[in-house]
Amino acid sequence: MTSTTRPFGDADRAKKMKRMKSDAGSQAHPEALAGLRGAVKESLHDGYLQCATAFGISKRLGVPLVAVGNAADDLGIRVVDCQLGCFKVDKAVHHPGGKKLDPAAVEGLEDLAKTGPLACAAVFALARRLNLRPLDVAGAANARHIKIHNCQLGCF
């Protein structure tokens, strides 16, 4: 882990619990969830769960992403190294250093932002469609002051 993290406090926990209650489809079949906690524990890096690793666990076990995030919360484990560049105490613009922003990414982000809050899943979908890294699309959003909401793992 390369960045400093802040403690997960009571305000964070309350916000997360409110979000978890409102997430439809956040629960998978009990059989699929049976090994989830073990998979999370086995996948830790320096005691933390990396975002990309959580995505891999979800795919491998066939459980919703938010279920992986919920399991991490239940175990008291923090998710780090967000694929969109979030979770850092020191926020920075994450667009490609000195490079021009991809015009298609900017246009796609602005179109998405017109329909309401920009969701994490929408950033990933746009990145896939444009054959870009999610971090690059998130950097373009950050550079355009478009805030990303609704983490697929339930972290923000």
C-alpha cells in the first residue's frame, strides 16, 4: 500500500450501513457467500483488501461486488488502492500527467453527468467501451470536477 489511509470512523460506518440497506441485489445465494469471508482473508495485502482483488473475488465466486465489500466490512478490513484513484487522504487530479484528456472520455462523462450522479459502475462501463483504464476515465472526471458516487463495493 503506497498511500496513507485514515481510520474508518463511526460516521463512515453509519453512511456505509445506510448504503448497504438501500442496495438491491447486494445479497447472493448462501452457498456462494459461504467461502466469501475466507476468500477475502486469503487475499489481503499488508492487511488490506485491494479494490482490483475484490473485483476478482466477486467474479471468481459469482457474488455481487457489494457483497465482497460487505464481507470486508464485517471482518473490519479496509478496501484500498481504488481503481478510480479514490481512498487517498491527499486528493490529487488523476488524469494522465500532462497528457491531453481523451475527448471521447470527456464527452461520455459529460453525457453521463447530465443524467444524475456519476456512478462507479458507469465509469467502468465507459472505460470498457472506450478501451481505456478506469483510472484514466476517473482522472478525466476529476479534471472536469465531476464527482464519482456509488462505489460498486459500497465504499463510497
